[in-house]
Amino acid sequence: MKRALTLLSFGALLAFASTQLLASGNAENGKQKAATCFACHGVDGNAVDPQYPRLAGQYNLYLQQVLHEYKDGQRNNPIMKGMVATLSDQDIEDVAAYFSSLPTRLDNLQGHVGGASASK
């Protein structure tokens, strides 16, 4: 019984560890899969238009969560729902890996939603 419990525990640990490794995604593949995202969010993930969020440097798991929420309707945005509709879980992991790997420009959000206004 003790041996079975040890093997079961080891198997669970191994499964958890491999899931974490696989969840990281491939940034290079993500760049190719994110091509349609560039029109709004920018190739470098730092959208110029203040109505679109800057994705560069965001947390990988946060980006994955948001994309899944758009896909399953927890977040209601018809444009984003359409953009993520055909993405597989692996595609989402890859796209998130790409944008999270980019350097952010969140230090200058003047004029962006939630940023400092230019009229101060």
C-alpha cells in the first residue's frame, strides 16, 4: 500500500510538472499565430491607439486566461470572440508566450484608457 501511494504521488507530481512545462507555449509560433492581432495591438504588442490594450510584457497566464474568457463568452466582446474562436488551447498558449515575452511600454500610458489624461 505504501509503495502504491508513493508511486501515485510521484506520478501526480510528474504530471503536474509536465503540465506546467507544456503550458508555457512557444513564442516563435505565437508570433505567427498572432498576426491578426497586430492590426489592433501592434506587432510589438504596444498598441498605439488608446482603445486597444497593450499586451507586451503582460503575464503569460493572465493573457491565456483572458483569451479563454473571450472564447467561452465570459468576456463579452464580439470582435475578440471572433478573433479567438478558432484558436486551440496550444494556439492560445503560443500567442500568450509571444506577447508576454515582449518588452512593455506601460510606463507611458498617457491618453490610454486608465492612463493619465493629456489635459492635466
